Amino acid sequence: MENCIFCALAEKRLKPWLVLESDNCLAFLDSNPVAPYHTLVIPKAHFDNMLDVPVPVLQDVTELIHQVCQLYTQKLGIDSYQIFNNSGPHSAQTVNHLHFHILPRFEGDAIKFYATRMPELVKQYPEMLDKLK
Ligand code: 5GP
Ligand code: ZN
């Protein structure tokens, strides 16, 4: 897709800080990292996010995520990862080409996730689950 920065990286119109590549996916270092080896894994084909990606593409992405984690553990001894995806306008998605973050975590790092919890929601779970029927 024209004007998509990750398509430009996938098509090598721009040079990625390449970590690993498979037939259909690419893993490269994030240009504004939260931690050392903060990595993004994308399909080479353009999908906006989790809402339009077909499952087989997601399987390819997952396989490369697994390979990256294995590589970092074997080569660098990293033993902890957070793997996440932002999909949609209220999710902090800033690049509208599906990507998963692999964020290595280190003892004592200062990264804060789950800043807010809403335990009061638990009592609404019966109605919430009913809406899925
Ligand atoms: P999001 O907030 O959409 O989940 O994450 C987008 C990520 O892409 C951010 O962590 C951002 O630093 C990274 N990013 C944005 N543009 C580029 C780029 O041109 N190259 C690389 N390597 N990463 C990028
Ligand atoms: Zn794209």
C-alpha cells in the first residue's frame, strides 16, 4: 500500500533493521524502542490490524514471533517478553499496518503496564458474557 511505512519496509523501499525474515513476514527493530531489542513483526502484505487479517497470515506472524523469541533467548539469554498488538483507534495503534511488538523485559526495568485495573467489573461478568451469545 502506498504511503504505508511498514509496506515500504516490507518491500525494501526503505531499509529495515532486519532481525529475521520469513516468506511472508518480517521482524525488525523498532525505531523508537521501549527496551533493548524492542522488535516489530509484520506480515509483508498489508492488513490494517487484527480486524482484517486472515488467520493463516496471523499464523505466519506468530511463527516468526516465536522464532525471534527463540533467537534472543539463545543468543542473548533474554528470558522474559511481553508480546502485544494494538488494533484500532482507541488502542494506541499509530501505524495502520498490522504489527506485533516483542518487548524484552529485564529484571528491575521500569516499564509499567496494567496501570489501571477495574475489579468492580467482575460483578458485571454474567451480563457481559450474555451479550456474546
Ligand atoms: P503502535 O503504537 O502502532 O502499536 O506501534 C508502532 C510502532 O512502530 C512504534 O513503536 C514506533 O516506534 C514504530 N515505528 C514507527 N515508524 C517506524 C519506522 O519507520 N521504522 C521502525 N523500525 N519502527 C517504526
Ligand atoms: Zn502497509
